[in-house]
Amino acid sequence: MVFFGTILAADKEVIDDKNKYLLELGTRSILAILANQMSKTRVREWSVVTGHDYDLHKRQVENLALRCVIDPEWALGFSSQVKVGLHEMPPQAGCFIVLPGDMPFFDKDTMNAMLDAFDAEKGFLIIPKSGDEIFPFPLFHRKMLGEVIDRLKEGSFAGIIEEHSFETYELEIDDPTILMRVTDRAGYIKAKEIFFRKNIEPDRSTPQKEIPE
């Protein structure tokens, strides 16, 4: 079965005068770390939605098997970006996921565990959770595509998740940092602490280019 994913990185969110997706942990940007992990999963079809700082974002993924697409209306936010990203989904894809590009610790093992749960037909929505924290970006069965598109103006998938709770499988994960997003300066500081505590080493097989100031 073909799996599809899209990573949202088109908005102009700035932390310490820098686009948050380009903030570095170690020697790589947050976007590059996430993209590198996702390129190693069983999801073979990925799009990365960019808009603001398109050229810089593209440089973060150009050595990986991910397709960069531009959302010309990126400033409209979530709904526009998701629509552009999902437009790239191949017709044979059996499921899809939308990921925010500010998740440096969301890893290939978690993504593959979600796919395993989908293959085992445990639910039409697969959602990782840690304790009481539920990740609000499910792996969706393709049959959900029409509803997802129709409800993008809601600004999140929360309503869909709530209404389809009976079709949802919650995948328990041990490490809550996997679900962490970097959305402000405090979050970036925390991410740096976690990064070095985990002693994460850069993947030398993927050349990284310097990000201009």
C-alpha cells in the first residue's frame, strides 16, 4: 500500500528573529531533522509545503526524497497549506498524515508504528498519545480525505477527531518529547536542552548547507 504525508512549513513564524523552521538543533534545522526522519519511514511519498522563505526551506530537504511545493496563499494559514499539501497525494495512497514542520523529535519509529496500526486495521484514524496528551495530527484513512478538505476552515482536526472517536486508535508512546512542537522561544530553549540530553548526533549521510543569517 502507498502511504502519503505532507509537512507544513509555509507560515512566517519567527523566534529570535529567525524563521522557526530554520532554527538549529546541533548542526541542522528543525525542518531538516524532521524531514530526514520522515524520509526513512515506510511513507515514500512526501510533500513539504512552503511559502515564506521558500528557497531556504527547499535547501533543507533537497537531498531527501521529499517534494517541495509552494503555497502562494500561505498567509491564509492552516487551511490553505493543508489543501496544497494534500493536492500532491497520489490516487493510490491508502492513508495520509499532515505534520507541522516544527516537530524535531517526531521520529521514524513513531511514524512506522502508526502505519503498523493502520495495516492491522485498528482504526480509520491512528493517533499517538503520551499519557493524557493526544497528538492532534492523526494518520487518516483515505476515505476521510473529503471530510478533511471540507472542514479545513475549522483550523484544526480536533472536530474530526472528536466526531470519529469510535473509529480512532490511540497509539501509546513512552516518550512525550516525541510529540513536542517548537512554537515559541521557551519551547526552543527546551528543545535544545532535550536535544543535547538525548545526545542526538547529526546524520552525516545527508549533507547540510549553512543557513544564511
